Amino acid sequence: MEAVVPKLASFNLLNPKSKSKSAIRRFSSALCVSSSPSVTSTDSVSLGHITRPDFPILHQEVYGSKKLVYLDNAATSQKPIAVLKALQNYYEAYNSNVHRGIHFLSAKATDEYELARKKVAAFINASDSGEIVFTKNATEAINLVAYSWGLSNLKSGDEVILTVAEHHSAIVPWQLVAQKTGANLKFLNLNDDESPDLDKLKEMLSRKTKLVVIHHISNMLASILPIEEIVHWSHDVGAKVLVDACQSVPHMVVDVQGLDADFLVASSHKMCGPTGIGFLFGKSDLLSAMPPFLGGGEMISDVFLDHSTFADPPSRFEAGTPAIGEAIGLGAAIDYLSTIGMQKIHAYEFPKVSTRSNPKMELAKYLYENLLSIPNIRIYGPKPSEHVQRAALCSFNVENIHPTDIATLLDQQEKLA
């Protein structure tokens, strides 16, 4: 993954004479750290430069002779060598199903699969690895909560609060569940700073509120929300909280016990791990009370012709053969991120607005300020200040240019030059 934001040119092409539709593009930056970095870390060498050699996909030239620069980490991250080797090693050395055999390969695969679960639990400070359910992605994790907890606990007149800034994967499942249960969805709008209006949220919360679905970091607005406070307000009225942490878990320390969140979801592919694997954190008492989401495989305890009994969580929610290699790869990605420490990664990406430190250690601020200096660009989300922090991503409009056109021009600018 490319963690260095290049100097942004003042593109003349962004000042067209003819008018067309506006464009929204997103630049994002993220950092992964190798257990054996290629460059010794010093104050003059950024972590992006240190870790770039660890990502094989970046070792290529595009459009003739230009080094690949990747700025789409909010969509998916690239994978370091350590993760690729972990996947290769699983398929070459101990490929087998888990929890279903006593032979050497199955025992090895089961051990490594469950070790990955323990790594996830430790990474987000869950109290027990049994609070971690592997899913194919964060979308499936949200659907699991919606169809298991939601259908069992929501009834007509109950309210689920979401923000208008949520990813559609966090909205659609609750629309479907609301149609089935008669629950009402209420949406929190943005304030003048273009971040969710938390004062309004406090007004919206009531005893009718059963669940708050909210992002930790917005993948569109770059807003960072005070989840611990939101959880406290929600719990005061008896509501549960589901946190979409896809954009925060790879970029900062996330402590689910400290946040006191009831549910939290994230995806491997946004944290330097493989695609096809994600996870749900759920408090143990909530998971234990939830019915299965899917049926079959190791989610059962006993099967009879007229009924079945179900395994304890997390097995209850992991029907069928899981993504074994991908889970092991996620464990390797967590090792990779943890080697340098999430606090250092956070310090590299996020602005320190109270200091005038090296901009290479402030990717978020550097990206925002340099994009803002380009004519005809309108950046969405809160403006960074002494009291407002942005994540290291930007969604923006370019006046009078269609999004497909600007995407093509930015991707191929060297080719076209």
C-alpha cells in the first residue's frame, strides 16, 4: 500500500472552459508496517517510504515508466509480503478443513484459524476471542446483526437511528429489517461543518431507540466521531450501538472495551489483509442470546430430523466451511500492523493541529491543505481545526467536470502528458 501522498500538482485541466457535470473523487492514504522494514526509521524518512518495498504490487511501472502510486485505500488496501506468504503457506503446507478432523493437517489448520481469531480479539481488545465472529466482510457482519439480533429484538414502533453519512451497507439491511418488524428508521443529518450533528443525536435518542448504527470514521466525509460518548448517551436510554469501524481499525487504536460498543464490524481487505474475510465483535451476552444467521456446517450442536440444537458463539454464526486461508492472512496482517504499533500509525496519518511538525508525519493535514490549494476543488466534510480532526482521506468535487472524466485524467495524466 502506498502510504506517501505525492505532491499534488495544480492541474490546469481542472479549469475547463466548457461546463459539464461535477465530479466527486476520493483520495485516501493508509499505512501498513513491516516486521522487517527495508529502511531504518528516522525522523527524515517517512513510514510510507519505509514500508513501500514490502508491497509487491507497487514494484511496477505503469503507462510506460511511471512508478505506481496507490491512493484508493479507503476502497481496499494492498497486501504486504507477509500476508501473501501466510496465504501461500496455508495452501502449500497445511490446507485442510477446520474443526472437522483429527489428522495433522486439520489440527494445524484449526490451530492457525483460531489463532487468527485470538489475534483479532487482542487487536481490538475484546475480552475473549469468543466475541469475534468471522464473516466474509463487514457487510455480512452488519447483516448478521440485522437478521439475528434485529429480527429477534425489534418490533413495531421501535426506532433505529443512523446517520445520513453511513455506507449503504449499513443502511440497506436495516431498511429490510424495518419492513419486516415495523420498526422506524430515523436519520441524523449533518451540521454546518458537514459532520453528523451530535447535538441533534442527543435530542433524537429516547426510550423508543433500540439501536444506533454509526461509523467511527466516515469513508466519505473523513469525520471522526466520539464513539465512547455516543455509546454512553445511547446506553442511557437503553439502546444498543453498532459501530462501523472499517475506516478506523486499520488507522488507529480501537479498544472495544474502552468504547463499550455492543457490536463492531470491520473488513480485512481494508487493513492489509485478504479479501473475503471480515469480523463482527459482539458482547458475549448479546451473541449468546442471538439465534443463528445461517444454517449448516459447524454451527450445530446436534441435528435431529425434526429439530436441531446450536453451537455456542462464535461457531453458531460461522456456517459451512469458512474462509480459512483468508482468516490466517488477516492474522498475518494484524501482526504486520502491530509490529510498529497503531499509535505510531495514527500519528503518521492524522494531523497534529496544535503543532507545526513535519508534514510527512501528518498525511491527513497534508492531503487536505494541498487539495484545497487547487482551483475549482470543493472538499467535503469538516474543516480541520484545533478542535476538529479529519481522517487521511478526501472526497471532493471538481467544478464542471464529470467524475469519470476526472478519474481518467488523474489516472492517466502522465500517459497523456
